[in-house]
Amino acid sequence: MTCKILRTAFLTTGLMALVMTAFGQNPVKWSFSVKDAGNCQVDLIFTGAIDDGWYTYSQFLESDEGPVATLITFDQKDHFKLVGTAKESGEIIKVHDKVFDMNLTKFKHKAILTQRVEVSNPGEPIAGYITYMTCNDEMCLPPRDVDFEFKIGTLNGCGGAPGNKDKQVTPVTPVPDAGGDQGAV
């Protein structure tokens, strides 16, 4: 009887450790930067460095019945407006995923999302969060949110000093989430 209780306790502890290890993983580290695009517009650049063997998914999936698509959510303010949708680059692969039984576009090693915005007050930050999901060939982690805040500063051709065009203006460090996960850099 004691042997059975010990074995059950050992197995339960082992399973809990495995689950805690899996959910404690953070295979994507996000960094954020701003590039002056001229005419009071900037490119907000979201770069995800993805660990070997892991993937994160495109914003544009054929169905919402599979993995969670990457999504950028902005705090709505009057001092900026989005210009089109975020463009994707990085190491993009298109595959038929057997687990989800659907065609998927996903990122391997590096995901770059670039969102152009028109800014009416460059002194006010642009904030929000990026939602993403990561999987490897054996498991998927729950979707995760990482907060961001872009401080724009002076812009070329927008009442600011000339010479900022095509330069990285401000590297941005994400705001830690409530769970203490930096999710970046």
C-alpha cells in the first residue's frame, strides 16, 4: 500500500514538473523598434527571435480552427492611425500541418511584422500588445501576450529635425506582463 502511494505521488509530482516546465518556456523573444518613413509616418517593427525547433504563426491563417494567429492590438488613441495592415517578413514557411490538418504559414527562427502608422503627435507613445502562439513538433504552448510601447520622438518632415529618415529612431523594451514575463530581448 505504501509503495502504491509513493508511486502515485512520484508520478503526480513528475507530471506537474513536466507541465510547469512546458508552460514556463518562452521560445519567442520579442524586440521592438521604430523607423521614420517620412511625411509624419513611421514603421513600427516587431521582431520575434524564435528558438530552434519552434514556430509562431502568421497573422493570416486560412481558418480560426487551428493555431492562434499572431495579432497586434493597439491601444486606441487619437494621435495615430494605422496605414494598411502589418507586413510580414523573416523566415516564413508554408506547410500542410498534420496536427491541425490545414495549410499554415508560420515563422521559423525569425518573425518580423512591420506596421506603418501616421502620427499626428510624435511626442505621445503608441502602446498595445502582441498576441502569439508557439508550437514545436510535439506540443503547443498557450497563446501569450507581450505589451509594447513605442516612443516616437522627432520625425523627419513632421515638424521635427531633419535627418531621421530611414534610421532606427528608438529601440523599445516591452512592458513586463502581470506574470513577470518580459517576453523580450
